[in-house]
Amino acid sequence: MKKYLPFFLFVLTLAGFVAVQVAFDLYDSTASIPSSDKVLEEHYNSLYKETLFQTIEGKKFDLEEITSKTVIVHFWASWCVPCLKEIDLLSKKYKQTSRQDLEIISVNTDEKNAEELVEKIKRKYDISYQVVYDEDTTICKDFRVDQLPFMAIYKNGKFVERVLGFNDKDFEKFLRSI
């Protein structure tokens, strides 16, 4: 037994060191996450006032010009299958809802020269809401888009939530709540 005691002490010390290191790494990795939802809310509320959009037809506008109760800023790409599913559902919902209740700003994040592809998608899904190009990713960076699909949702001019990714059931439930 005494022969194995140094080995057991070494293993125990090593395990303790690893546990402390893992705990420190976990604690340290959360340091970069914003500590307050209030900061995020203020950021998105400032974007509502400051972001200038330009549709693919060349019309410039900002979100403050929109008088709808709910405004969805939807980020997508033509290669993103979940994005296209959302577009289909959003397009149908948009047609069923009055402009007083809902406005959708669709921000396409495809690379340059994707106009023809975006036009095909507009026709395929019968998109009647505004589509904006973000070829240089300025709007994506401002809205802190780190995955697609992504939505920023505003009600009565105030930011209420971000929706990351796509889940059929959750998204349909969300659309019914509008």
C-alpha cells in the first residue's frame, strides 16, 4: 500500500489542478458575455433610430418611418435552408396581416452580385415586404448577427427580442402571437 501512496497523491493533485483550471476557464469565458439585457436593449433601440436601409429598388428609409405595431428585421441568405423556410412563413403571415400591425424588413446577407438570385427567391416566395441588401455586412455587424436566420423584433418602436436560428413549432407559435 505504501508503495502506491505517491502515485495516488500525484493523481489526486493532478485531478484537483484540472478541476480548478476548468472552473477558472468557465468563469473566465463568461466574462465577455454582456452582463445586462439592458445594454442589449439600449443597443437595439439605438439601431431603430439610427440605421438607414436601402431596398433593392433603391428606396432609402429608417425604421422610425414605419408606423406598424410590430417590426421584424429579418436577416437571411439564399444558401440558408432554414432562412428560406422562415421567408415562406413570414411572407404568408405578411399577406394576412395589416400594415398597421406588422412590417417586415428582409436583410439579405449574400455576397455581391446576388441580385438575380434574390429576385428569384422574391418571386418564388411571393415576397411583398421590403428587401434590403447588406453586401458589405454593415447592417449585420450593427445588429450583431452571428448566425442565420436572425430576427430583431420591435413593438411600438421598442426592441423586445432577438430570435436566433429556426424551429418550426416555435416560429409558428411566434407568428400566431403577432
